[in-house]
Amino acid sequence: MTKVTIYTTSICPCCHAAKRLLHSEGIAFHEVPLDGERKLRRRLARTHAGWRTVPMVFIGERFVGGLSELRELHTRGGLRPLLEVG
Ligand SMILES: N[C@@H](CCC(=O)N[C@@H](CS)C(=O)NCC(=O)O)C(=O)O
């Protein structure tokens, strides 16, 4: 199964919701906390079209987006197929 990585901060409700969704689907993920990681956060924004909010969800190398995009992907049944790629 393709690895899921989620960049979060501890006070972010959207991050908790995204993790709940993944948990509820039984999808294991690697969490990278961005609290205090200003350089890493700037780098992520630079390499992902100026994306400035958390969570940032990746499936393998592919940047999925944030909570809204993760939910949308899940709703239209696109999450599992991406996990099975590669
Ligand atoms: N549409 C975004 C909204 C995400 C969002 O607004 N995240 C907030 C935290 S819940 C955020 O990043 N705020 C700025 C910050 O924490 O620096 C998504 O679905 O992920």
C-alpha cells in the first residue's frame, strides 16, 4: 500500500479531522508535526504552489491537498485506488 504522509500542527482542527478520516478508513499514515518548523513549512509552501494551510496530505509522492480535498477524494471513491498505486 502506498504510504500516506500528513503534515499537521497540534492545534489544527482540520488536521485532527483528516486523521480521524484516515483512522476511520483503517489507513495507516505517517504524521509530520510542523509546530515550530517554519523553514520546513516555507519549503513545503514553495514546492506546492504556495499552499499555506495544514493539513497537507500526500499519498506517496503525490500531494492530495488538505482536509477538503481528502474528503472529496474519499467521497468520490478515489482514495483507495490511489493507495493501491505503486
Ligand atoms: N481548506 C483547507 C483549510 C485548512 C485550514 O484552514 N487550516 C488551518 C488550521 S485548521 C490553518 O492552516 N491555519 C493557518 C495555520 O495554522 O497556520 C483544508 O481543507 O485543509
